[in-house]
Amino acid sequence: MSKQMWKGSTLMAPVPVMLVTCGDFQQPNIMTAAWTGIVCSDPPMAYVSVRRERLSHALISRTGTFALNLTTKELVKAADFCGVKSGREVDKIKHLGLSVSLGSILCPLLDQSPVSLECRVVKKLELGVHDMFLAEIVAVHAETDLLDEDGKLHLERAGLIAYSHGDYVELGKTLGTFGYSVRKKERKKEENPLRRAAARRPLSKKRRTPKSGL
């Protein structure tokens, strides 16, 4: 395989299409972010990187909270709009016909998202053109329609999307599940050897010849 070497860049794909809600009930705002993800499992922590000139940067800095809302194919146009329009120019939530509810730490959550991660900022890192907000995930809000009778979450039913080199793509075919490459295969139950031998033994001539008149 032949490769070209380029200078360092943000060429990583696919990346999330995350609708980030922030602010408060009086001034909720929503933006689209790809520079976001999980950074720790215990305690559960996430991050979002936001340019300093963005309205969301000012709101998150003021309240110390934000929510990461998973995005579906039904929300793809909203995600694109929220990625190119500023909350200083237009009330994006009202313009798109979306709605928000307050979470456990009074952070706006997107009602139309199947899963929302409510986050409290613990540290802000100044990187370059972006500041990274590191936050603890204090609560997860999941759509009940995605839960089965045992309470298991089935995100494959949600129609989630990702962003890949300029394109919004819907997640598709499952290629495996976590740990499948090392999972031991179940052995088939051993059959009785006498039964196997009987199955291989040909029928006698008498049994193979039908009686006359049948």
C-alpha cells in the first residue's frame, strides 16, 4: 500500500455529529460539534472543543454546563444548519422548530435527540483557536422507545449519523460486536456415537424394497 505524507491536520474520519446544547432556560443555544468525545470511563467524562468567538463558548464558560445530544438522520438538516449559523444571528432552536427541556443540573437538553449526556465542566484547556471544555457526565437521558422489556438500550434503532470528510452518513451494517474477535465459539453438543453409526448404516435390502400392492 502506497501513501503520501502531508502536513499535520484534522483529517480524521468518521467523527461525531453532536448537537451541543448550552445556556439556560432564558437563553438556550445549540451548536454542532465534531471535536467531541469520551475521555474517561471512571468517572465518566467527555469534552467539547469550541472556538472562543462562538456564543456557545461564552454560555458554557458562564454556566459551566453543556449537553451532548446524539444526532439522528431526522436531525441531519438541523445539524448542518446549527453548524453554519450563529446563535447571535438567529434563534436556531425556534427557527428549526426544536425544543429543549432542563436536565438535572438545569442544562438545556434537546427533546428530539434519542440520548442526551448532561455534562458539568471541571476544567477548560486553552489549546489554540479552540478551548477544550473537560466535563463530568452527570446524567444520561435515553428515549424510552429504544429500551426493550429488560431495559437494554438499542441504539441501532435510532438511525444515528456520523461525519466523514464533508459528508453526513448514516450508520449502517453491523460488522461485529465488542469482543467478538476473541470470544470462544460454543461447542455443539456431542451426539451419541451409536446413533451416528446407525445413521450411517445403509438400510437392509428387505427394508429398501416396498411390499407389493403398496
